[in-house]
Amino acid sequence: METKNADLSSLKIDRTQKHVNPEQKQKLIKTIIWIVAAAVILLLIYMGFKNITSPAFDVTLTTATLQSTAQSSAVLTASGYVVAQRKAAVASKGMGRLVYLGVVEGDKVTTNEIIARLEDSDIKAQLAQAQANLRFTQAELKDSENNYKRQKTLLESGATSQMEVDATESRYNRVLAAIEVAKAQVLGAEVAMENTLIRAPFNGTVLTKNADVGEVVAPLGASVNSKSAVVTIADMNSLQVEADVSESNIEKIELNQNCQISLDAYPGHNYAAYVSKIVPTADRGKATVMVKIGFKEYDKRVLPEMSAKVLFLREAMKEELKEEVPSLVIPKTALANRNGSKIVFKVIDEKAVQVPVTTGKELGDYIEVTNGLENGSQVIDNVTDEIKNGVKIKVK
């Protein structure tokens, strides 16, 4: 057959390796790099152009805050401070060096208790001199009185003259007057001695200690280098919260209205309270009226000058709300439901950033957030379908 004589050499595979020129290989790598760089630059230009031309959505922000159940039904909320309605800066009635101070901050005192004493050696000397002068005049009294009676008897028998009787009577009256003067001097020295003692004006607790032993104290700080008040005390049974309420809202408040007081120091405890007094004058500068809110009951944790939040309620505070821990809430309008997940949007670098959250109970127009946000976090309010992750945002 003819196939047996066919030349098969043409079908042989040429296995000779072809070598690539290094210069061509380097040019090829540079070309690829330039193509990739150009693509990246074009992509950045496109994204920048898209970002510039894309519209920015106007939004408003709301803040995640702590709120109690009672707050959702409160007619008004106000902030204020705990103030002792009976408070005194106890000072000395006399001037002198402080030699004794028997109290420190936190000590309880009772009415007329001696809490401090001034140096009194000079007052003691004045008192001793006044008492000695009184005894001297009292000794003169007996002699002048006897002479006066003797002269009156002699006058009746004609053994003396009226002039002698008048003279002894005058001496007797002068001694009586001198005794009254001496008694007044003793009384003045005793008052001065009493003024060296600083007493508590009422039952209370020492809030501050304003002077130390060895310092000079004086009424109203009469001397440049002297102290006026030695201690400041307050009646802890007279604590009330003083809050400024806007003039436009004062009509929502009335005497004896039920309230709830929450102290910033103890967010997990609430105090039942009532409107004790509406001060009958307004602050012209702040356009507010001061309202005093009394505690129905409170404990030793309540201290003067603590900051407090007051809820003015429609009805009395329920007993179960006393130990209620405030919940972190946001308006329901700030919550969105995307793909079965509850989310809110924060604004970071003028863009909306999606944040998943876990919600709890509803409190009126608000909803509790149990996870995902912190107190004070700001989120976009009134979320619409146009608000998506990464879109440009303009805060109103």
C-alpha cells in the first residue's frame, strides 16, 4: 500500500525551546502596570465624579437618651439642684483668734451646741474687773444706807440739820446708781464672753469648715486677713429641688402636683415628690420661674447641691417605679427595618453609616434600645427609603 512508503518526518514535533527577549519581557510588564494604573485612576475619577454629582440628603439628628416609664406620661420635664431650705453660715459675733473648733464636715449638731470658741483671756479680765467693781459699790451701799438712816433719826430729835440729811441721802442714791452701773458692766462683760462662743443656731449637719484653729475670725470678715463664717450647716430635713421652669410652661404646673425626682448620682432610684412652692416672681434674664419640689420621702444619699431631673406627672408615681432603671431610648421615627434587621443611621464624615440595633419595650413615641447605641449617641431622625448606607448627608 502507498501508506507504507509515506514520509512521516513532517509530523515530528519540534521541541526546541524558544527564548523570550528580556527587553520585550520588561516592556510587557511596564505596559501591564500602566494599564492597571490607568484603570485605577479612571475608577477613582469616576467615583469622585459620582460622589460630587450625587445629591446630599437633608436630615435632622436626634439623641439617644435615658428615659423612665413615667417620663412618657409626664406633662413637663425640668432640671435643677437639691437645695437645703434651712441653711446658715455660722459666724462669730466678736472678733478674735479661734482656739477651739469641735466639728468637721459631716458632723451633726444640735441647737445651741458650742461648736467653736475664740480666745477670751482679755474678756475674762474685763469680766473680773466689772465683778470686783460691783462688789466694791455693794460694800459702799451698807455704809451709806446706815448714815442716811442715822441722820434722819437725829433730824427728828433736832440733833442735826436738814443739810446733813440731804447730803447723806445723796450719797446713798449715788451708791445705788453706781451699783446699777457696775451690774451693767458685768452684764456687758458676760455678753462679750458669750460672744466668744460660737453655737449652732439649729439642728443640722456641717457642710463645710471655713476656718481653722489659730485663724482670726470676725463678724462679716471685718478684717482683710480674717474669716467670717467658721462653718456652714444645713438642716437635712429641709432639702428640696429648685428647678427653673420656662414662663411658657408654668401654666402646666400647680401646687401639690405629683412629681418624680431622679438624681444624676443614682440613676437606678426615683423619689416621689410634689410641687411645694411656685416662687411668685420671674427671672427677667432667663424668662423662667423657680419652682420648689419637695420630697415625699428620701434617704441619706440625697445631699445638697446634687443635680436632679424632675418629672411633673399627671398622677402620683407608682410604687414599682421607685427602683426603675432608666432605659436608653430613641424616637421611633429614627428606627428603620431593612432586610429584616432593625437599624439606625449615624452621620460620619458627612455620610450615612448603618448601625444595627436591638430594641426593647415601647415608651409612647420612643422605643428602648438594648444594644448598638450609647447614651448621647446621635442618629438620623425621620429615616426615609432614600437614606442608605454610604449616601451623602447634610445635617440641617
